[in-house]
Amino acid sequence: MSTTNEDKNLRWFQGVPKQAWIVLTVCALGWLFDTMDQNIFNLVRQPSMVELVGAERAKEVGGMITSVFLIGWAVGGFLFGMIGDKLGRTRTMTVTILIYAVFTGLTGLTNDPFWYGVCRFFTALGVGGEFAAGAALVAEVFPQRSRAMALGVLQALSAVGNMLAALITLSLASVENSWRYAYFIGAFPAVLVFFIRRLAHEPEQWAEAKLKAAREGTSVGSIPALFTDPVLRRNTIAGTLLAIAGVGGLWGVGFWMPDLIGEVFKPLGLSKPDMARTRSYIFLVQQVGALLGMLGYAVLAERMGRKPALWISITAAFLSVQGTFYFVHDHTTAYIWAFLLGLCALSPFAAYAVYFPELFPTRLRATGVGFCYNCARIVAAIAPIALGSLAKIFDNPAVPASGLRVAASIVAFIYVFGIAGILMAPETRGKPLPE
């Protein structure tokens, strides 16, 4: 939707059609529950792996399953990104939410690492596909002047999903086999499908673009089409490099903070319930920082431009990851750096929500967003494997978390990919969505 002269004096949330708010609410809930399911895994990975494979192999197998999850996420992003352009945004959201909810619940029934990994892979298929459809849908129904903030809010509310994951694991800390019950609760978002089908409608912009493509014989929802045009090819490569940095930095390093806490606090002799509570409280603080960081990126992107905000975001993310794994030694430093890690390391994800839909025409928007965000996961899947392996190599039993600290400082250099992406990327502030 374009901006008229009469709209320029309105604040971003004023004069927005009612249907746009309905779409944002539905999409935000879908992404909120999506991230809740993701982070239930991050918070219960260590205890679930200890139960299934033993403490000695827990870190190594946990890294492998995290990589399997990232690969499934990428496959889902490719597949459902194309489906989102071909069949519609709301239909795609319905299917992907159902997939990730059902397989999250099934994870709680597994009794060996193979089936655990299978369920995580299929959960990731839904997780990977939901974001592209939701971001494209929100981008297409909001006015140009409101788009960046609306997409920033969409992504920022993912932090609320992360908080829900922490609250779920916190409430179950004293329960035997609590990780299983956490996954069972993760099946709840399937209920959201009913509301999506009733309340959200396909945007007119998508319907018109599909008809136009049919008349002109141009590709809809085609990955090869992202590389045939020089401008689209540049945008696709730039977006993928940016996503590699954020996804690799967060999933390869940042989301291992619960494991760092487990090792740093091990000498304190905390019981399992107390350790679970500590992890959850620290994770909650991290997500408060994430909420502020993602909203902050949207504000900076609208005032300074997408690229200057990206420079700040990527640089801060790298420094926060390095600082967290170097300076966390006790409760006080854990809480301080958890907040900073959330504030900085998750802010690039708001950039993906705000920026990626602006790089692609309507007929390829969900495909392009899905490709950039999720192609990165294939490359980034190396990061958690590398971190788990390097942590084992550099581990010193006499120094708690020594291996994890060194491994994190090395893997964090994946943010260099983000610098390359910014150098290639175009500035899109103030421009309408490509048709």
C-alpha cells in the first residue's frame, strides 16, 4: 500500500485499516508460538539429551540435532516460501503452524535421539515456512509509512514467544521428565489455525500480482527466478549473507547460553530444579533485551535507513556474543550479559522482517524471504556442530566452560558474512514495495 500526502503527518499506527491490524495480530501470534516452540528446544536440549544419550555425549549429540533442526528449517523455508507465492499467504500459514505444533508435541513422546531428531526436523519444516508467509502478508497490507514498524512489531513479539518458552520450562522445573511436558504444551498453537482461516484474507496485492504474472507468463514462486534478473540476484545474495550472520551467530553461539550457565554454575552444586529455574530466569532477561533490541532496529531503520541500522545491529551482535562468553562467571554477570546478548544478537532478526520483503516483487516475495532467511540455515547449520566439536577439543576439566568459551569466540566470526551482505545491499527506506 502506498502513502498519500495526507498520510505523511500521521504516526505509523494511525489511519491503518482494521483488516491490517487483524492480519498483524494473527501473523504475530503465529510467529510468537513459532519461536516459543523453537526455544522450548533450546531450554530443554541439555536435560533431554542427558536423559537420552548420557551426560558425556549430550553436548555433541545436542549440536547435531540443532543442526538437523536448522536444515529442516531451511527446507521448510524453501518449500513453503514458494507455496506462499503460488497458493497464498494465509493458506501457507495454516499448514506450517499445524506442522510445527503437531511435531513439537510428538517430540515429547520420543525415547531415542534418532526419533527426537526426526521430530525436530519436521517441526523445523513448519517453523521455516511460517515466517516468510507472515512477513509477506504483513508487508502487503500495511501502508508504506507504517510497514517498517509493523514488521518490527511482528518480529519483536517473537521475544514474547521466547519468554513463554522460559515460563513453561520454569513452571515445570520440579516435574519429573519436565522436558517432555514442555513439548506437549508446545502443541497448543494448532488451535490458532482455526482463527487464521476465519479472520485473515489474502491481500489484493498478491491476487493482482498472480493474475498479472499469468497474463505475462512470468514466474510465480520460483527460486530460479530470483537469479535470472541482475538486481534480484544481487538482493538475494545480499539477503542470504545477512541471514547467515544473524542465524549462525544466534543459533551457533548465542542460544548456547543455557549450556554456558550449566557449566559455569556446576561448581555451585545446584539441584536440577534450581538449575532449570536459573536458566529460565536468565533466558527471560535475555528476551526482555531482545524485545527492546528488535523494536529499536525498526525505529533506527525508519529514521536512519535500513543499511546504517544494519551496520549498528551486526557490529553490536558480534561484540555481545564475544562479551557474553568471555565475561559470564556468576549470577550478576550472567543477568547483565543475558540482557545485552538479547538486545544485540536478536536485533538483526528485526532487520530480516523489515528489509527482506522490500527486496522482492510480490510474485516472488515469500519465495525470496524464505530463500534468504532459510538458505542461510544450511550454511549456519555448520555453526552449532563446530561449536560442539570445538568445545570438546578446547575443554579443560579444571576450568568450567573453558571449551565453550573458546569455541564461541571462534564461531562468532560468522558475523563477517553480515558485513559482506551490507556492502552489497541496496537502501530501501522510503520506497514502495516492488510490484
